[in-house]
Amino acid sequence: MNAVLMILGLLAGMALGQDQYTTKYDNIDVEAIIKNERLLKNYVGCLLDNNPCTPEGTELKKNLPDALETNCKSCSDIQKRISDRLTHFLIDNRPDDWALLEQKYDPTGSYKKQYLG
């Protein structure tokens, strides 16, 4: 698991109170996001404050720090699988976006160290 593992995967689960993320978005089509340059670019841009966010993107940005801090303890198993898929896609296919997300959400590398051991 990596520092920003939950970034796009949280699209699958926005917060419901403080204890658990909702499973409302667990049926998200991850492959459709990956294959659609416009969608993927918009979500990454939202997280980087480069463009406006959808309501889901706004919720994602709000909950991302908690997910990183708690190792996604409020995420469902499906949300963790989605996060893993999207993270690997970004690392392998969009390293520049991945680097910018890490810079913003893990500037000291503390989460990366925690997740990679």
C-alpha cells in the first residue's frame, strides 16, 4: 500500500459521519474512469486544486486526509480494491500525476514509509 493509495479509490466511498465511509459509490466502474482521459484528468485536477470538483470530488478531498491518517480504516473491502487498482494504474501509466498527488498529500513521505514499511 502506498501513501496515496486511497486517493481515487475514495470515489467509491464518501464519508458518512466519522466512523465509516458510505458504500453508495462501491459500484463505481473503475475501468471506465481509467479508460476515460477526461474523467481521470478531472478527478486528478480536482484533488490538485487545478479545476472545479464534482460533488463526489469535493467529498473525496474532504475525506482523503482521514483515510491516509487511519490507513483507510473506514473504507470497505471494495473501496480498498478500487484504491489499489487506481493507484497501480497511476503509478504505471501516469507517473507525473502520481508524483503531484504524493507531493500534495504526502509531502514528508511519512505515509509512504508507513505503507511500504
